[in-house]
Amino acid sequence: MTQWLFNFVIAKITPIMLADITYGTFLLFGSLCLVMGVWTVFCVPETKGVRLESIGELFEGSIIKGCVQDTWPARSRARKLREMDGVAEEEDGDVVRKGARVEYVENAGSSRSGA
């Protein structure tokens, strides 16, 4: 609902802004995009490869301090959580599980008793 509301507001206000402040409309939306990018880098923790059960730990404590720490890959909290969960990262950036346990395996070929 929030997404729809803001889409509606932008759709209604953009023509008015273009008529009144012309190029200022571009500058306003461009500056908001820059602010959003900075906010994302410094205030949103990296969750790539972190188990769902461990994501809550990324949001504990000071969010901004933790996210600034996450901007350096060597000090990333997500990397430490992946290492604790038995997940390793290869050189090309792919996340691979090391030593993962298999809880249940279904063998479809052995369902027949005589085959």
C-alpha cells in the first residue's frame, strides 16, 4: 500500500513540478537517488549468504556502526556469520556450503522392491 501511495504522489506531483521548476525536478529526484544510495551503503547490512536464522544478529546493536563496518569485506559481519555457519565464499564471489548436513534424502529410484 505504501508503494502505491508514493507512486500516486509522484505521478500527481511530477507534472506540476515540471511546469513550475522545470530542470529542478530532475535535480530533486537525482539528489534523492544519491541520498538513497548513500543510505543503502551505510545503513543496510549485507545479508548475502547468511542463513535466515542468523539475519537477526546483523540488526542487533548500532545499525550504522555495523553497516559502516560491513563496507570493508574483510571486516564484514555477514562474512563472519557465514564462516560460523559453515559457509565459504569462493574467489568469484559464489557462496558455497562446506560441511552442510543432509537431514533427509529421498531416493526416487529405490521405490520398487524388485528392481
